[in-house]
Amino acid sequence: MIYAAPEHIKVPQFKDFLKDGFDNKGYMEAEEQFTKELEEYCLENNSGKYVGKVARFGVADGYAMYMVASLRPLEMIHLPLGDAYNFPYVDRLKAKDFKENIDRQERLAEIFGHNK
């Protein structure tokens, strides 16, 4: 199942570019805060190696992102960040696919020296 983020966790919003200008740093900080709060929410309700981790799937010029809420049963939370893409085949994926995606991202981060 794919869910939206709980209403009490504020989803970052882009400001009116013409009126307010673009605050990339502010938006990135809001994204980080949203992801952190959502991770904490997931970990309060479930446990496991993958709970609270984000799987990314390439779509168009960006990514569709889903946070693992539970692997048994498989429950994901769509992250409406950036362009808020949805992966068209997400409903066909199994827990194994999400685990592999997250493991691959973590290995790449180790190779290239990134924390996340």
C-alpha cells in the first residue's frame, strides 16, 4: 500500500517565485525537516533495518521517492518533494525491490563518500 504523509507532518511548499523569489536553501531545509519528521513517525510505529529509509526510482528528470513505513505488510509513504513524481509501477514492486533499491543507494553513497 502507498500512503500520503500524515497530516500533522508539514509538507514543504514552494513559494510564489515572482513575489517572493526562490529560496533554494530554505526549501532544502524544509525538505530535510519533513523527511526527518516522517522518518521519526515511521520508527515510532514500526521497526526494522529499512523502516524510515527512502527508496528512489528514476522518473523523467528526477525521482519518485517513497519512505518505508513497514515491510510486513509492505507499506510505503510517498514523498511529495520536488516535482512529486510517482513511479508508475510502484504497485507492482515487492518488499525485496525496495530493500535492493535502498541497499544499492547506500553502497553508492559509501563509494562516493556521501552520508545519505
